Amino acid sequence: MKNKSRTSQLLSDIPAKLVLILITLFPFTSLVAQDVVKLDEDSTTTTLAPNVEELNLGEARRILKFGTNAAVLSVVQQAIGNKDERVRDDILSLFDAIDDNVRVKVLEYGRVLNIFDLRKRAIMVLENYNDNSPALNREICSFLLASKVKADQNLIDVLLEICQSSRPELQAAAISALAELAPPATVTDLIKLFKQSNISTNIRVEILKALGILTTEDGTVFLRTIASDSSEEKSLQNQALSSLGKIGDQSSLEIIKAAFTSPDAFRRASAISALTGYDFDKVEIFWRQALRDGYWRNRSNVLTALADKKIESFLDAYIFMSEKDLEQPVRIEAFKAIAAFGNAKAWDYLLKILENKQAPTNSRIVVVELLVSQNFAASVPALMRILNQEWSNEKSALVQAIASRASQKKDSAGGPIFEKMLSHPNIGIRVAAIRAIQAAGLGVYRQQLESMIPSGGSIKSAVEDALKTL
């Protein structure tokens, strides 16, 4: 019966649910599920992804030499997770193994740790790609890409032959490798491949992406032809448009401009993507038009693309969109674009939203995330005012958002917030506050923590752990 009543209580707690909704919507790494404080009454800890266990060097070497494939894969994965180079030679020697899964993992180890001793041998194995598993061929292509090795004619020929393969995923990997490793002259071969009748649309898209990387006049002309040809499949037209943007060729701007008037939202999205390859001053008028796009996802993508540019003349437009846009994801991106400025006008506006009781709760929660993550110390007084205003509401979504985010800061400036959290009725919030005090080294609260030991349970454990380091 206790569980049933709690479930009913949670279902009625709509404001608090906004925190979880926003966690789903945000791409903020600080709000991923593994970092969020559990706010249920019986919660005892913050759930974090476990650390990768450090390798026992002697035992690891024995397993790599004598262990089963499964055991070997486990050790190599641990070495990857720890970026452990102590077993470098032991792992690289396994590339001669019979099992392709082991060879894939060995190459992944080299790729992640930037160890490319196996380049020549990997190319030799790729030459016999028909004898390899698809996974091994793909990993070899990824490994060679990461190594940035310049392809000689032999490797180019092998990759072009693989492009004729009947395995789409392998074709795509080979095309990507050609785009990054081969000389511009390879464009001619890729255009010929594009025109073959047996090549799928998806692979043609990959070829058009490659032409945007292998910048040549022939490739640019071909991309313009595809982008302008209304008889071509839309996915091909749109990818050609995006690739033209990567090249940033001035003579392609008219094609991009025409795409902005298309009734097709995806066509307009490709035009927006194409703008990123041009100097802002030359395409500012297009960016302004894109902020007004009728499709919300396009507006959101524009805000994401422009945020790092910090265009002062656009700040008022972002403020308008954060207040008036009908779509929540767009408003979120607008707030993020505003915060990216990091200047007094941006912070003053965000603080104004935070303290505006008439502003939507979900908008205020977004602002909490931005202020805590990017301007914490200066925002503590305002955050404290919100805590004091909302404190009597045990289920306040704002209190939960401030507690969840602030508790992850290893910043002594958060002392007043952490102290306030110590008296919250929610056990999860109190435990989070104890750990935040510990992480920030706030010994000034030692006596207060000691007084909480009689509470027992998770509170007692957290306090005892904190007192060891304070």
C-alpha cells in the first residue's frame, strides 16, 4: 500500500515532473540521467556510472597471452576505458589473432589511444576484405581515418574496390575513408561511382558528402548540378546543398538562396546547414531569414549553429524567441544562445527570467541550469531568493532543479545553497548537500554535519564519509 500511495502522489506532482521532462529534452551533459540527484524520499545516493576498474598488470598480461577470447576482449576493453598503455605491446601483438572480434578490439584500442603502429598491417588485411568480417573491415577504415594516413594508390584502389561491394555499411566506410585520406583526384572516381545504376541512394548520399570534403572544381560543379536538378531525389538534392556549404564557394550562394524559399522544410534545413561554411558577414541576411523559418526544428538548429558566434546584433532576436516562440525546444536553444554571450546584458536577462513568477516554470528551470553551470558564483544570491520563496512547497520543481544542479558544483560559492539544502525534508536533497559540502571542502559546516549523524541511515553514512576529508 505504501508504494501505491507514493505512485499516486508522484503522478499528481506535475510541476516536479518538469525536471525529468527537461532532462529528456536538454542536450546538457550536466543533466544526463546518471548525474541527476535522485529526489524520491527513500533515495540514498546519486547514481553514477561506475568507474572502469584499473587493470592488474600481471594478471592482465597472463589473460592476454593465455585467456579465452571473451576474457581477452574484457581486458582490452578495460585498457581502452583506462587508456592504459602499459599493455600496449601485449594488445598490439593480438592483431594476428584468428578471431576477428579480437582484431576489431585491438584496432579500437589503437584508435582510442592514438597508437597507430598497426597501420601497414591493417591496410594489408583490408586488401583481403572479402575474407574479413564486416565489423573488421569497418574498424580498419575507422582506424585508418583516425590515423590520418595519406592513402597511396594501392590503398585508394582497395577502397574504390570496396565501394563496389554489396555491403552498404562497408561501402559507406570506404567512401568516408576516401574522403579524408585520398587526394582530390579521387573525385573523378567517386562521380563515376555515383552515376552507376546499381548504387543505392544512401551510398550516393555518402558520395555527395565526400565531394564536400574533397574540394575540387569538378566536384563543386557536380554538386551544383545535383542541388539544382528538381528531377533528382530530394535526399540527394539536399545533401548536395549541404556539401556546397562545406566548400563555401561563392558561386553556389544563389542556389542556397533559392532553397530558402522552398516549401520543403528539409530543403530549407539543408540550406541552413550550407550557411555554416560561409563567412557570417556574407550570409547574415540568410541567417536572419532562417530565424523566422516556419518549421520549429529549423529555428532550433539556427540557434544552435549561431550560439558560439556570439553575434551581438542577434541578441535581441534571441531574447524575443526565448519569450515568444511557441515551441519549447526553440525557447531552450534561445536561452542557451543568450547565455553563450556571457556578458552583463545576457546574465541580467536570465536573472530577470529566473525571478519572474509569471514566467513559465520550465523556462525558469532552463535558466537555473544555465546560471549554475556558467555563472554560478554571481547567481547564488538570486538562487537563494528563489529557494526562500519556494521552500514551503516541498514539491517545488524549482527547488529540486536548483538542488540537483548546484549539488554537482565543487564550488565553495555554493555554501549558502548547500546549507539551505541540509534542512530539506527530502533525504536525497540532504545527502546531495552533504556531498556538495564535502566536494567543495567547506569545513565551516563540519559542526552542522556532525549534528546530523543521529539521523542514521544514508544521512549518517554520507556525513561520516564527508567528515573524513573536511
